[in-house]
Amino acid sequence: MRLSRSLAPLTMAAALVLSLPYDATPHARASAGAPQPFGAACRTAVTGSHVVAYCHNPYVDTDRLRLHIACARWWDIDTDSAPVDAEPARTVRLTGRCWKEVGSAWISHQKVR
């Protein structure tokens, strides 16, 4: 039995695609290379010498958060909070303070494995 000329290239292409391993298909490369979203969204408020941060984690991976505070005065001790785990769909509150004015405050994120 002989395949017609119009079906032969189509049959060969289908045979080649079906014989490829899954990792070699374009769909597998696109999904494997795309980074997974990560990181809680945080709001930080400074009132005088006090800092309060609320962080909400909308993603599947747990985010380990720390509040870092740099005080404005050279003699005032900068502080780092203890790590707090923000599990999926949770909001956590982090607080800290300086003796006098706050120079800057930020949150660090770490993926929990």
C-alpha cells in the first residue's frame, strides 16, 4: 500500500513529534523555564520611632520575612526582627523600633523549602 503524496509528509511529521521525549516539546520548555511567582506584598508604616509592616502572601510557597530597621542616629542600634513565616493566603504583622528617629525600614524575603 502506497501513501498519497499529500499524506506522506503529514504522517512523517506526526511520527516524529510522537517519538520525541516530553522534555523536548515546546510546551514543556515554556512551562519549565517560567519562574514561579513568589513573595509576599508588604506595606510598611513609620510613626515616630515605631515601624509596623503588614505582609500578605497570595502565593503557594511559604515566605520567610524579616523586618530590618536602620536608625537615623549613629548611636541608635539598628535592628532585625526574628523571621516570621507567611504561609499561603496569610497576612503577618512585623514590628520594630528605634530609640529616636527611623532612618529606613525594609523587608527581606526567603523561600522556605
